[in-house]
Amino acid sequence: MILIPNHAPRGNQPDDNMIPLINIVFLMLIFFLIAGQLTSSDFIKIQPPTSQQQSALQEHDAVLLVSSRGQLAFNDMLLEADALTDLLKQAISETNNAQSFKLLIKTDASVPANKLTELLKRVRAAGILRVSLATQTQSNKHD
Amino acid sequence: MLLEQPFSAKRRMISLTPLIDVVFILLLFFMLSSGFTHWRQMDITAASESYNTDEIRTQYHLVLQTAGEYEFDKRRYPLSKLSPVKQTRTEDKRSVFVVSVAEGVTTQQLIDFLDQLKTIGVEKVSLAGLAI
């Protein structure tokens, strides 16, 4: 049985030159789909410290960001350090459960450790018992 | 036997241009919105929550210095030499190591030091009154 196409064999068409480009674009698309994670970006840019800790990041009630320039942002709102304790107390009162209130601190790796300990003291003064420091794995250091 | 394909002569190849457009838009979206940081967390809880204070007898103070040193028991050691801390921890397993930092120490250096302490088996670490 012979099938005869009702049109002549197609020669080189302009689109043919695009096929390698499409291949590469598809490969890049697949790479970003698989390797990337769709997450909302932080309110201020943070380069987190690296750590050997293996605990995966969990859900938190509030996030405190500390930038390399010392800026503070609590739940996507810039604030002064003096106002932190009051804001934290307010956030706790909204959840009605201070015992289980979880705060995540995302601090830049270059932030002075003294500033971090001072913030931790303020957090403790607000009555928060569960605090986590966000870190990244060693392999992500230069991402 | 000759068979003709039932397709009409009007059938043409689909142009690839719209496909490329869509794929490019998808690619741009994923490139701009994807993040590659694998976040981890270091848990810090209030000392009173995690440690039974009746159980703890001694607090040892560690001061992390710049230039790769730490102070322990009024003496300075390089960060590569944590054996005095390890020995103390072995002798007194109920002890708590209170970590404080000198001026100029960055958060990264502090985290590295805490990691090192964990590596040698020091579990009861306190930072700013919070237990790690």
C-alpha cells in the first residue's frame, strides 16, 4: 500500500531555522520549572547566612527581616527597632496564643551579630518563645 | 493500490512563531519569579522552655571574637581548637554554654560558630537568653 501525499515534499521553510532556538528555550523552561521554586520575594533584599542546619523551613506566624544596612521589616512593613516589641506584642495578641506563636528572623549574613542579639532580646521581651533564624545550605551560598 | 490522503489541499503547516512567543513568555515568567535559595532554619527557643533549670548547674561563657578566635574561661583560643569546650561538655553534661559576641562579629561568623559547637556535641547553647 502506497500513500501519496497530496502536496509536494516541503523544502526548507523559514521556521526551520528556529527549531534549535525552540529546543534551547524549551530546555531552559524545563530547567526553571524543575529547579526553581515559586516563592514571594522578600520585602527587602536579604543574603541569608549559610549553615549546616538541615531543618527545612516551616510555616511561621510572622517574619522579621533585617537587611545588611540595618533596616527592619516586620510582615512587609518597615519599622524602627524601638517599635518592634510593641508590634510583636500586638501580633501575639491577635493570635491569642503566645505559646505557639512562631517568629522567623531572616537576617543578612553581614549584619553585626550584636544587632541580632539585641533584636533577640527585644523578641524575648515581647514574650515570644519560638524563634527561628533563616539560613541557607552551603551549596546555595553564591545564588 | 493507491490511496490518497483524505486531507484537503488547504491544510498547511502550523507556524511555530506563536508557540515560540508563548514559550518565551513562560520562560520569562519562571526566570523572574523562581528562587533558588534552599531555606533552612535554626530553631531558637526561650531557655526556660527548652531547659529544665533545676537540672542545670553551671553556665559557661563563650565570647566570639573577630579574627577567628573565641574566649573561654578567660583565655583565647582559635576557632579551630574547640577541645576545651568539648572537654568541659564531656565533664559536665548538664552545663549550658552562653554565647556572646564581640564588636565587629557578623551574623555569618556567629552561625558558623554555633554550627561548630553543634558539631562537637554541644547541645545546650544560649544566645541572648534564648536557647539554641
